[in-house]
Amino acid sequence: MRPEAGALHDAAAGEPSREGPAPVGAPKPENGRAGVQCGPGIGHGVGWLLGDPDGKIPPDAPLHSLLLAASRLMGAFHVSTVNQAGVQISPAGLGVLRVLLAGDGLKSSDVAARGWSSPGTLTSVVNTLVREGYVERRSDAGDRRIVRLFVTDKGRRVCADYFSVAGPSWHEAFDFVSPEDEPVIRKFFLDMIEQFGELVRKERGR
């Protein structure tokens, strides 16, 4: 969707705001004017979505908005763990290396599919990884038209360095989850991954 000039964007969802009637049961804007609609039931209290530290999360905030906001915060935390580890690689590069560590010798298209990335974005990240010596391209032994990606020793070392430092930080970040709640949360994430994976595959015609 192409945003129109001047449209307020939901920073978490990355979507333009929508003007229109408020959903049934949605609180009315305090100023009496038609409020900016950033999703069902959240035409009010959008400060928390836009990064306002004093913004209050409304009790009826939709799940997708909560999840997108949490994902944005986790992305910022991920960057901080990379900086803390002192490794000279981007979070996107680490993501590609993790995919290859689980399946070394994949084609670029396979890496993009497993990481839910576009081929164009993946190519840019891989070019940087190859230039920095973390990944190498090799022609397939059976068909030289096919190029496969392999993690180098340098790539394996940088992953080990990152995980040794960042692992405890990620563990600490989730210490608010009680052992009793973990199975429920784990099932929610597994179901969500399956659900959205299927939706993305349908959208991409696969």
C-alpha cells in the first residue's frame, strides 16, 4: 500500500493510518474529533505505538499491534547484543549465518525462503558476508550453473563469539516468563509461526 502525503504512520506496523468510522465499542477521541485510526479499537492512545515513552498501552490494543511493538523492541535489543558482543557483523548477517549453520551449502533462494527474506535483500547481505570473509560461494558439483553458500571458519568463529556473549543476555531478557507459563507461550509462538508462514507462502504463490 502506497501511503499518501501527510498520512500518519503506525511506526510499529509500518502501515499508513486509516481515517474512517471508529469500530463499534471503540472509545471516542478525547478532543471530540475523528481520531486517527491505526487499527481496530486503537484510534486512541497511539503514543506507545509511535515510540512515546509516556504513551500508555490501551487495554484493548489488538494482538497484532502488541506483537509488532514487541518485535520492534526485540530488534533494538538484538542490535544492542551485537554491539555488546563486539562482533563486526550486522544482525541481518548473523541471521543468514544461523540459517547456513543449520544447512550449509544452501542456494541463495533457499536461504531467503528459510529466513522469510526477499531475494534482493538476501543478495545484498550475502555480498557483504562474502566480501568480509564470513561466507563463500561455490559452484554445485553436479550443475555449475547452481551456486551454493558455505560458512567459512571466520563465519563460524564470529557466530561462536556472538552466542557466547549474547546467550546470557537473551536468557536474562526472558526471565520474566514463569515455568508455568512457558508451555502456553511456546505453543502460541509455534502456532503463530505456522499460521503466518502459511499466509506468507500463499501471498508469494507457493
